[in-house]
Amino acid sequence: MNSSELRKKFLDYFEKNGHTVVPSSSLIPKDSSLLFTTAGMQQFKEYYLGKPSPFGENVCSVQKCIRTTDIDEVGDNTHLTFFEMLGNFSFGGYFKEEAIKYAHDFALNEISLPKERVYITYFKGDDEIPEDVDSKKIWQELGIAEENIFGFGRDDNFWGPTGDEGPCGPTTEIHYDLTGMPCGENCAPNCDCGRFVEIWNIVFNEFYKNKEGKFLKLERSGIDTGMGFERLLTILQNKNSVYETDVFLPIIEKLEDISNLKYNDFIKEFRIISDHIKASCFIIADGVLPSNVDRGYVLRRLIRRSIRFARNLKLEKNFFVPICEVIKNIYEKVYPEIGRNFNDILTVLEKESYKFNKTLEKGLKEFEKLILKGEFTGKHTFYLYETFGFPFELTRELLKEKNINISDEEFKKEFEKHKEISRAGAEKKFGGHGLKLGSPEIRVKDESEIQKVTRLHTATHLLHAALRKILGEKVRQMGSDITAERLRFDFSFDRKLTPEEIKKVEDLVNQKIKEGIDVIREEMPYEKAIKQGALAFFKEKYPDIVSVYSIGDFSKELCGGPHVKNTKEVGKFKIIKQESIGANIKRIKAVVE
Ligand code: SER
């Protein structure tokens, strides 16, 4: 059974049994206490709490998810940072008995897992919450042998909540016996010998855990289930690992092709690169850009990690382009955002890789120097991270090669310190507006600098609009940085501009300045702004009501400001430099006088 057939089989089965099929939600959850969507239930969280579901009481989905807590495990047979989750859910429609019957029927009859390989776990109870005797009984009545059913505690058979608070409850899980070979007398589900793999988690949402950590009984109980799609594919396709299923094999084969190396000789590298590039594609497609905080940092880490492992295979700098093509082929029918945003995906990867490769060489030299000096501490790892963008684990691995060990504690301490510093940086306010994604990075010292960067900021909008008028609408902003001296604007475009084009752009901006057009700020719902043609950089983090700056009918952009009141205040605009920072990204530096 291939991946498309399995998705369809799952959704068809539950649709036939009275569930509404709901599309996967974005990887960026509505709940701002969470970085990424990590489970199918997240988009339904409110319906467990009483809000009526527009989809009815019973729903099912195939949800794309990102989990990075196990990032160090990626490369083994089962762990991934991007994966899909098959799930059926009920908000007061049905409960334990039906949920277990559906899971049993689907697993044993629809996809015909051999009964003797199917093991069950359930919640055995603790001081606060009693044993789930009902689940055990239901499984037994369905014919699961008692010796295949095991009770576990809070760590294994209790789920949630996601985020600071929310619905949660005891679970029952299906585990699959991959090998039929116990490692010892006590070998059972949850044993880490590799015999068992957990495939389906069925959560009985009976409680609401509040911020104080109290469990309150929910008014209506709910069902939340999650089945690991890639793990199930591995079993159904008779493979040894998720990387050999049809959602990975074409990527692995492409990597063999472009590296002239064999997967079996470089398993770790092949797996990490495939997983990380795939996860990056999906994260970018949902509107995240690399940065030093939160989601952007996760993305940056995934990209940089894949580049580092690509170096072990001596891959070309643009190795990700053919890999992304393959990823697009695998997924675009199921997740059209991958096709729709494909150019953005390539451009963001290209830009990040340009940046990282540039500093990697310098950083490696610096690393060697520090080693020669003889002393290496957590501080140095931080210095390499901050100055050269070296992920901590890169430094740790480089040190290992030199037989130098540095404790995890030291790393952690420096990392925590760093996180605080960068958070504080991100929260720094400017002109009453937080630094928002899509707004340029602005650094200022005093009032006169604020005036200068405000003029440069409006000039940036004029430049963006002029580039699109002269070069076409495929020009898109990819980054912006303003200091008191100059503006710097990165945009997607596949060749250098001719001197004539540069002149035309400059003239058009100056003409708009001369026309003395008022710069108008309005607030409106995000959807309305987009409908009116306002340029939005990337959609992540835009609130429901957005601020839009218009310059006549020449320019309209979602932006946090600040801007001048009339274009006349900008002064004379001059492009001082054009650079190519990647095959698809160009950079312009300009000043105003
Ligand atoms: N929320 C549960 C999980 O993620 C079941 O979907 O495992």
C-alpha cells in the first residue's frame, strides 16, 4: 500500500463511519504558547471545551506535524522532525467503546495487521486518577489476549495538554511487534530494544488541566487519536525504517544520485538531510523564516544541520534544489502549499545556505585557532554560535574529533543565556511598534537616527513597488535591513539588473518622492488587506487586524511602520550597490540625501 492509498483508506473508513474529513491545519498553531503543530487534535482544541464544532461532533484528518524534541534521535529507524498523523476525533459524539472498536476494526480488518503482533497498553491508575478498567475490558472482549495487554502509568499512558493548559486524559495505545523476538523476560511494549513500535494513541479527553496544574473534569468527554503515518507505512511496506518507505525513498535515491555515494555507507547523513530538508520545506511553506528566536531558530537549526551533514557527503552548495524538487513531487498533491510556495522555499533555503556557508569557513578557521590556544569552554562555543552561527552540536562534534569533551551542562547554560538575550532583542520596541516579521530590522541610537531610518523605511516601500513595476510581479521582498546610513533590500529575482533597469527604478522612486504623495496608515482585517492587494511578506504571526501603509495607488504593504507622512520628506533616493547573494536573490543598497 503506498502513502496515498493509506491516507485515503484511513479517511474513507472514518467518513463511512460518520466522520467529517477536515484538512490538515497549518504547522503554525493558533495557540501562541506553542511553537508548532505537534498533533492532530490541536486545531480542534476548543471543541473539546464546549465551543460548537462547525464540522460536527466526529471528525478525522491527516495532519502534518513538527516535533523537534527528539531531533537528536533523527537518523534512527523511527524518529522524524516532520511527520503526518492520522486521527479520528469526537467532541461528545462517542467515547471509549466506539473509539476502541474503530481502532481495532481498522488495524485488524482494514489494514490486516496480524493479531498476534498487536499489543495494547492502557492506564493502570495512580493516586489522582483511577485505573482505566473499561479499556482493558473492551480490548479483551474484542479478542485481544490478556498477555498482549499491559498497564502503564502517567509517563506512558496519559496525554496532554499541549501548551500551558487544555484537555487531557488517560490513553490506550496500540503497539506493534516488529521482530517477534523478546530481548529478555520482561520485554514488553515501551521496551527500548527495538522490538516494539507505538503506532496508535487513543486519548480519552476527560479532564482539563488548568494553569495551576489542577485536573478538572470536562463537561463532555472527547476522543483524540493519533496514528504515526510513516511508522504504519514502514510496517505495511515491509521495510526496516521510515526512510525506506515511499515518502522518503525517492529523496534517498536522489541523494545517492547527486553524491555518488551509497545510502548504506552514510545512513546517518542521508537520513538527517532528508528529514531536515523536508521539515524545512514545510515550515517555510507555512510562512516561517530563519531567525535566532522561536520558530525561526528551529528552522535555522534544521537548515544548518542539513548543510553540515551535506558537507560530509561533499555535496554542492545548492544540493537542496534537486532534493526539494523530489519533495515537491512526493507531496504537492496532498499539500498544495509546497507547490504554491516552491520558489519561496528555494529562495529562503538559498539565502540561509549562502549565509551559513560564508561564515562556516571563517568559523572553522577561528575554531582551529582557539584549539591551538589550548583552552575551550562553554563561552567559546557561545562565541562561535553568536559570531559564526555555529550550532552548539557542531562545535561539540568538532571538539569530539579532537578528543575534547565539553559537558552538556556548560552548553545548556550558555544556550539559556543566549535565548534570554535574543528574546529581549526581539521584544525591543521601536516607534511604538514591536519588530514584526516582514518589517525591516532597524537599529537606531537617537532621535535624528529615528528620522533618518523613517525616511529610509518609506524609501524601501517605494523601492519595492518600483522593482515590481519595472521587473514584474515575481519580485518579492526576501529581507530588509535599515541603519541610519542606508537601506538594504533583498528580493527574489533570477538575474542581475542592467544599469538601465537600475536607473529606471531609481527614477521611478524619485518621481514618486517628487509627487509628494501622502503616506496613509489604516487598520483592517488581514483578509481584507490581502484582497485589496496589500503586499504581505510571509503570513506567519500577522494578527487578525493588521496595519497597512499605502502610498497613493503606487504601494500598499502590511507593515508596522513607522513612515514619513508625505513622500516629499524622503529626499533624494540613490541606489549605491547591487549584489547577487544567490541564484535567485538579489540585494540592493540605497541611500537618501
Ligand atoms: N494527541 C495525541 C498524540 O499526539 C493523540 O492524537 O499522540
